[in-house]
Amino acid sequence: MEEAALNCLRNTFGYSDFRSQQGEIIQTLINGKDAVVLMPTGGGKSLCYQIPCLVRNGTGIIISPLIALMHDQVAALKQLGVKAAFLNSTLDAYTIQQTEHDMVSGKLDMLYVAPERLTTSRFLNLLKKAKISLFAIDEAHCVSQWGHDFRPDYIQLSLLHEQFPDVPRIALTATADERTRTEIKQRLALQTAREFISSFDRPNICYRVTETQNNARSALLRFIHNEHENDSGIVYCLSRKKVESTASWLTEKGFTALPYHAGLPAQLREKHQHRFLNEDAVIIVATIAFGMGIDKPDVRFVAHLNLPKSIEAYYQETGRGGRDGQPADAWMAYGLQDVVTLKQMMAASQADEQHKRIERHKLETMLGFTEITSCRRQALLDYFGEVLSRPCGNCDNCLTPAETWDATLVAQKALSCVHRTGQRFGVNYLIDVLTGKDNDRVKQFGHDNLGVFSVGKEFDAGQWRSIFRQLISRNLLTVDLEGHGSLRLTEQCRPVLRGETTLLLRKESKSANSLRKGRRPNRNDQVSNKQLWQALRDCRKTLAEENGVPPYIIFHDATLVEMVERQPSNRQQFLQLSGVGKSKLEKYADAFLNVINDHIDTEKHDLADTISESLLLFRSGLDIDAVASKRKLKISTIYSHLASCIERGEIKLNEVIDLNPDEITAIHEALLSHDDGSKKLKPVYDMLDGMYDYDIIRCVQAAVLPH
């Protein structure tokens, strides 16, 4: 069985080896045992049930709450030659009937269904007539009543164990703390299942948080312009109104930005989602209604213009970036108003008090995450019970460490102001008192006579808002929502007021919204051959349009990058690329090989032309420096051109470099002692103690080594 799974991985999916715990999970299911799998987005969860479906006899039933994901995965599986289908509300009656018939008659390898359909008595009776290989319960965290994606029908899925006790089950999720994992096992009757917990770490994602007052959109614009101008991305906003205004604003700035929220007509939402999946450089601006089930691998950034409700929500939403394992950014801008708005939404919720208390705790934890000055990845992983032994080096706090300052005295002023004014006022009024604003409202309450009036003139309103925000995040102040956003003291503030403890706060940089130093280059900067990269992308887009699927279903970016780097010249070499199985080899190899071979021919022709031009100028009497200057090329490039001419016998070595016979012999011997076929020059350079530069060694190599 192990060999069958590995053959399936290589021949069908085009990958050479299993990653992390994939092999163990797959073997557990093949052996007929249950499993609970916690694996981050992009970790390869789907393969954990897809391969057992293909190896075991019968049809695999995959339960998913997400219509978009069903469509996406079935389209991808069909490209691989897998017999897959889905049942959901988008199908007509005839197609549903035909699909059900195919399942019962054993014609399907996999069938995707929603939990609402699966738990009907009619569908359960159909399942009993079919041969079922396994049940896969995707997005299993939806079973948690305390989670952010609770689906009531998931609770009924324990009936699978009762009615199909001999069929193995696997529950999978990317987002679940210990409480949720326990709930998954209890509610789905998986207490005896083997549990597989992979690392929550997404090392390719760079986490960045910036506090803003009123210019979050401007900060977002700088971020996209400087780092992701031609990339696909998602921008999350808290309200529908902000979604639409932000999308319009980005469009005015020259980007393809589309709104997405539950209030838009279904047809328009579907159109925008289709464009996002099928076109390059499309930005979706959305509420959290968007993203679940979107398996687009090349989302290069996820931006939040408002604070998420919880760490789980933040982790899941940022996890929609970089699913292909390539670099991605999780960028967030937030302000004090976000905290007030979220707390007001929680207060207005119809949930019971216990649920509200949990939600408040999660929001406070999210606030704490935004204000930390240490490694964000360490804090994020710690929340999910995982320890990262050292700072990650790929978050804003690691890349540009935050400065802190002793804010004890300033905090005492702010806390005293809250106390002296009766804990009845919001942030803006308190700032007016602290900065000594001589307005009618302050005079009306007589607060211009208080000892705290004008004691905070050393800070402007923006700085005071930052201080109050940090005091709230440290739980030294709380927002009284019933009192229209007034601030109240908490028990935790007493040691600060009494001077019994030192309070260090983050120092807000004047360029708090500026981009981080040493920004990561975008994809086009990273690819070694931009012309071939673009030609391959154009080829992929054409094939995607012909097949009616998103481009990434043809091949992920990572596979195209490998094509650029390895430039396979035949089918056997093409099959060695990651993500190329036998089905895709037959369908697409010739098209991509033609692009690569045409590019190589053009490149050779262009190179021959440029080498000939350098040789012609050199023979006209110009020295190498002059040739480089005239052609606006590097001196090393001209040496490389002349080395090619030496190799082809078009010019002699002593015409290019001035060395005596002993020196040439010494370089020759060094080259022979390191001649492993790779033609690497550094070992030779080191052996000669750096006496001759690389250009000279390259020319001697061209003259004396066999070609």
C-alpha cells in the first residue's frame, strides 16, 4: 500500500515525495483507521484524503461547506485525469441525478458534498447503496460553536460513525486551538482517531502591523505601489460601505480592484470572484464573506484595513496569501476606532453572555498581538500552543525592531484624567482636557479647573490617541460601550497609578506607516529570466482559457519558476518538474516545451549577435574598457563575450590578456585540478590566492580546457 500511495503521488499529482506528516496520514486512512489532521493552509491537506480515495476501493466522500472550493478542487482533479464530481445548489436536477447515479454505480473516485445535503435521509440511503472508500470532513473547525465559522449541520456529522462504522474518516482544519480540537473530536465521535498536528508556521508570510489615525488607505497605496504593483491580493475591511469605497478608490489609482460582500447581487459576486481567480493582478476588496474556499495559490498579499476579531480570524485570513509557498505579505493597519467598533458589534450581538465573554477575550488577545514589540510569529504560534525557539526574522518587529519608552508618568496623566473627569468621556474629549483645549464643552463641565487640564501639552492629539490605544490594549482602560464609548479604569491600572510598576510603551515612529527596510523583491524581480517567465505565463493563460479553468490549475507559479530555472528540452525532463504528473505531461508538455525551445533559440541568436558586436569593436582597436563603455555593458560581460570567441577559435588568448607562459601554465594546472565538469571558477580563484581575477581565469579556461 505504501508503494501504491507513492506511485499515485508521483504519477497523478507530479510530486516526488510526501511532505511532513502526509505519508503517515495517508497510510493511516489506507489502513482503514480514522485521523484528525491540523495542517496550515498550503501544507498539502487535500492530498491527505485524495490519495487514499484513489488507492482504496470505492468513492471518497468529501464534506465541504464551500461551493467555491468544491468547484476549484474538482476542476483541478479532472485536469489530473481523476473522476471527480460535486453536488451542490449550482447544479440542475438532471446533473444531480446523473452524478448520484455515477456514485452508486462506482464511476467516481471522489464526490464533494455540503454537510446540509449529506445529512438528509435521502442522500444517506444513496450512500448505503454505494461503495464508500472514506469520508473526509474538511474545514472541521466549523463544528465548534465557539468558532468564527460555526455551521450547525457539522454537529450532525457524528452520524457517519453510527451508520458507516467500517468506513475510515478524516477531519481536517488549518485553524484550531486546543479547545476547538477537543470539540472536533467529541462532536464528530473521533475520540479514538489518531491526531496529527503539523506546525502552524507559515514561514513564507511576512507579518506586518502599523497603527494609523486617518490615513490607512494612503499607507495601503504606498505598500501596494512599492511592493505588489502587479500582484494579486486581498484587502479586508470591516464594513460593506468601506469595501465599496476602498475598491473605488484603488480603481481610481490605476489598480484592478473589485468589491465583494454579502450585500452585492450573487451574480456580481460570482463575476468578481471569477475574475480574481482567472486574471493576473486583480485585487479583491472584501468583508470576511470572501476567501473561504478560495484556493488561489498566488495571492501575494493580504491586507487588513481594520482589526480582525480574533487571532484565529487573523491567521485564517492572512493564510490565504502565499499558498504556493512563495513569499507573501500579511499587512495590517488599524486604529483605536476599530476597537470601539468591534466592541460595539459584540455588545449588540444576540449571543449569550458566555459567548460574548469569549469573544471579548479573543479581541483583547488580538489587540495584544498588535502592540507587542517582540517577534510576531513567536506570539502567533504561542497562541496555538507551538513554541518557536528564536525570532523569525520575517516580521516587522524582527526586520525593524520597535523602540520603547518609559511611559509611566504619561500613563498616570492619562489615567488620572479619566478618573478626574468621572469616567464618563471618550478619547477625543480626554485629549482636549490633557492638551488644554479652551472650548465650550470643557468649560461647561468645569474641567478647565482640574489639575489634569493642559498637563499633556507635550504631545499632539495623534500621539495621545496612540497612548490611549496602547493603554486599552494593555487592559489598563476599558471602553464602556453603554456609555457611548467612554473610558473607564480597570483594576490592572492601580499599580501604574501608584507608581509601583514601570510601563514601557511602543514608540510611534514619525514614519509609522512607511514601508519596512529591505523590502522583499516582487516575483518579477526574483525570476532570473523575465522574458521566458512572461512567455510561460502567457502560454499558461491561453491554455487555461481553452480549458475553462483558472491559470493556476494548469500549473502553479512554482512550476513555472522551475521551468525558467531548469529549461527542460524534452518530455522526460519536463516530467521531472514539481507538479507535473502523467496527465499534465500529455496535455501540456508540448506547448510549454515549444515556448522554452523558441526562447532558447532566440536567446542563442541574440547572444551570438551581441558577442559578434563586442568582437568587432575589439578588433577595431578599442580596448576592453572602451568596448564596455561604448556598449554600456559591464567589463566582465565583454570579457565573457571574448572568452566565447576564444573558445570558438575566433580570437587568440594572447590578444585578450597579457600573461607569460608560466602564468598560463599555473592557471591551467589549477583548472585541471578542479575540472569536475561544472566549470566553476571560485575553487580555482581560491587555489591561486586571488592573484588573477575571474575574467582572466575565464579566458584561460576557454583557451586550454576541452569543450
